[in-house]
Amino acid sequence: MRFETISFITLFLPLTLVIYYSVARFLKIQNGLLLLASLLFYYVGTTNFFASVILVSCIIWNWLGGLFLERQMKRNKYVRSALYIGIGGNLFILVSCRVLNQWSEITNQLFNHWMLPLGISWVVLQGIGYCMEVFLKETTAEKNIFMIALYIAFFPKIAYGPLIDFSIMKNQFLMRNYEISIFVEGIRRFVIGLSKKVLIADQFAYFLNYAFVQSSLDNTVIQSSVTMAWLALFVNGIYYYFLLSGYADMAIGLAKMFGFSLPENFDNPFIATSLTDFWKRWNITLIRWFRKYFFSLVNLKKNRDQVIINLFVIWLLIGLWYGFGWQFILWGAFNFAILIVEYFFYFSENNSYIILRRVYTTLTVFLGFIFLRSQSLYHTGQFFSDLFGLNNNGFYDARVMAFIRELWIPIILSCYIMFIHPLVKEKIKITSVGLLKLGNTIGILLLYILCLLFMLLGFQVNQVFA
């Protein structure tokens, strides 16, 4: 089950909310209902019993790992060994799932249509983060396994984050404030995220599949023009932003509906003027997680050699977290190399040529996303060759304009949201607060209706506004 499905929006979510608030005076029962709903959401979303077994195994492992680590800390014996055992178990689960996913032909026969467990990368990071919190004495080991289960499996954040510390989440398990204004804000945020996914990101899916499959084919079979490759580069960057920020908005909105608060994961990343600035605004909780917990385990000397080593290892780990393959390792190395250059030349401290710096940052990020989109290192090389005409491919073909005519509305809308709106929203003054609230309510309602139509009837934007 995914957030952007009719079954979730019209059945699962309303029923869960009704049952949840019908026992509003009983916090423990509410927590139990949330756990049951989260496990059901996960099982239906994976449609594979083995994936649910992996999730439960991860929950049990981290519950026991936290207790064992705290016991060793009290004894002051083999503390780091206990920590490494806890972390190692989580990594074993992640690596095993990734390896099984690589051998899909075998695993499909063994596990009946094997699929990579939903959100397994996020689940593992939460498990490791919990062990690290116990190690750093930011929280005590939780004796109630159901608390750990709800923390890891909480359905608004299990698939795409954002990440949140167990100590913060536990406080919300024990005490929550229910206010109509927060609930309404949750609905608004969810609908905005749903619109990003359904009305924008999904509109680009067919074109991107076409463009990247074409690029991966042998050039003797079919060639992708230079302009087609550049259009795919640009659209792919837009797609990633609206896909991931859309899921983040939906997660934050859903959490608010149930009285929880999750941290922001995106902060207008495309107004960044350097790659350093960009990674402070994109997938914020993920980058913060790696910095916080990696630096807790390594040398923190401030000399430049150690900075380089730490940065290299962090980006290597982030690349491997995204996937097992040389293209992901190279993506990490690509970001590392540019960040090091910016660090040594104090690039992020330069405030001149703002527009050019934003163009440079956007282009750098979009080029990096090609590594994440590609199926293999060979495919990555093919696409970059297409970008610069190194495959003896033509400069232009008529299909480019055909796709632009089909996608021009979501392209223009997304460009405004990404590049212009963050800069002008503070300058727009509304004199009537009542008029603003009415406009927001009508706008959210229209977006919700549009999303339902698109999901039910499979509309494309150009079909609605043609």
C-alpha cells in the first residue's frame, strides 16, 4: 500500500483516524492501534510475508541489542563490542536484502515474487540510530518492545522517512497534543505532498522510462539525441525532487493528523548557491544522521587530512545506502570531489554571482542524479556520452518537441515551485487573513479532487488542460 492509492486515501486512512480518535482518552490503546495499522500497512504494501518477517526481525534485534548494550555499559565491559554487534545485525539485514534483490531470478523462486522490503534502508538506519542513542546516553534502552516496534514501523515514515531520533519519538508516544489547527495543517500538508507526487512527478514517469531505456540500448539499435538526453537530465532532476519531497510532505502531514511532529526533510534546495548549501537543504534528516552518528565513532580532529577522510567515508556510505552498484559508489565519489573543492576554495562563503552559482548547483545536482537513475555503470556512461554527442548521436529529433508539448504544463509549474516561489513568497503580501485562509482551503480542496481524478482515471495533465 502506498500513500497515493485510492485504497489508502478512501479506506485505510479514514478508518484508522476514526478508530484512533474514538479512543482518544486512552493513549496506550491509541499506540497499540497505530502499531497494528502500521504492520497492516507494511504487509499490504509489500504483499510478501517474508518482508514482514524481516521487519519483525529488525524490531526484535534492536530491542534486544539496546538492552544488551545498556547492560554492558553498566558493567563497563565490552561496550563498543556490544554496540558493533547491534550495528552489525542491522547491516547484515540490509546487505542480505540488497544481495537477494540482486539475485532476483533465484529469490523469486524461493520467496514467491520477491521484492526488496518496503523502506528497508530507512528501517535499518532507525535501528542503528537507536543503538547509537543508547550508546551516547541520549536515551535509555527501551524495555517495552512495542515502543521499539512503533518507532521503527510507524507507517507515515517507514517508506521514505524522514528520520527522527527515538528519544524524540518516545516523548510523543507518551504525550501528544490534539488540536484542530494541527489536524487541519496535517491535511493541507498531506494534500500538497500528494499533489507533488500525482500531479507532477507521475507525469514525468513515462518520458523518463522511455528516455533512459532508449539511452541504455546499443547505439546500433537506436540512438538518443543530445537534446533528448538534456531534456531527460532536466526532467529527471525535477522528478526526484517532487517524488521525494512529496513523500516527505505526506509523511509530515499524516503524522500531524495523528498528533505527532516529524522533522522537515527538504528546505527549498534549489535556491542553494553551492553543493555544500544544497546538502544542508536536501534529505536533511538523512545527512544529519550520517554526520551525527558517523562522527561519534571516528576521529574528530579538525586537520584537513581528517576532514577529507571523514567526508570521503560518509559519501561512500551514503552511496552504498542508496544501492549496491558501482554507479552509486561513483555518485558518492562525485559529490565528495565537488564538496572537497568547495571546501578548500571557500566556495560556499562567496556571495557574488548568485544566479550563476544557483545554475551551477542545479546542474551539478542533476548530473549527479544520473548515477542514481542508471541501472548500471555502463548505462551511466552511455547517458553521459549521449549528453555530449560522443555516441555519434544526432543533436535533435522530433520526439523532443513532442514530449515538450505533452509535458510543458508540469515543467513550467515545477520550475516555478522549485526556483521562483521560494524567492518571492516572502514578498507577496496578503492584506486579508480571512481571504488567504479561504483561498488556501479552496485550493487544497481542488488539488485533492484533481488528485483523486488522476488516480481514478489515469489522467495526464495535458489531457485535463488541453
